[in-house]
Amino acid sequence: MRRIAAEAVILQDEAESVIRGARAREGLGFLAPRGGPLVRRFFSLRESLPGACEEPADEERRRQLDAILHHHALAVWVAMDLLACEWRSERIARQLDALDGLGAPAAQLEQLYAELAGRSTARDTEAIRASAR
């Protein structure tokens, strides 16, 4: 899960960029080649998550990561879809103007990654110490 969270943290910078680009009305021909692979990658990472975890704390982290990856994929997709349909109505244009990046789930992902990285480091350190004895 740590590797998946780490990649998602890296990808969310590009996702934010695509969403900002949609809000700024950059061309869909420019954004789609960047956004489409991001959407697919977020869904792919989601599919790479382990099945249900035995430990409740791990299961909660897995569920949070699953929800965040789903959110990020949909946020990028919706931004591009709104941009593609903006010409249809003023209401869609207002929705596009209201886009504000990935929001709170982006911060949650960074916090989740920090927890996973810290926990992994602590476990690795314990394992190294135990093998040295």
C-alpha cells in the first residue's frame, strides 16, 4: 500500500495541473493526452490494492486509499468532461469555474502516505535490529 500511496502522491500534482488547465479553458486536445492516462493510472492503482486486510487499522487505510484513488480519477475525468461540454450551457461553465483542484482528499492522501511510510520505516528498523541480534 505504501508504494501505491507514494505513486498517487506523485500523480496528484499532475492531476491538479490538469484540473487547473480545465478551469483555465486550456484546449482539450492539450489536456486529454495528459488527463486520460492519469484517470487510467488512478483506477489501475486502485485495482492494485490488496484485498481486505486482517488488521483493522490496515483495512481502514486500504479503504481510505481506495476512496481517494477513486476520487482523484473522477475529479480529473469530470474536469475534462466539463471542459468538453462547456459550450452547451452557462451552468456547465459555472461548474467549470468552481473547480478547485483535488481538495481535501489530496491532503488526506499525503497524510496517509506519511503514516504508511513512517510505519514501514519503523517496522524495517525493528526487523534490522532483530536480525542483528
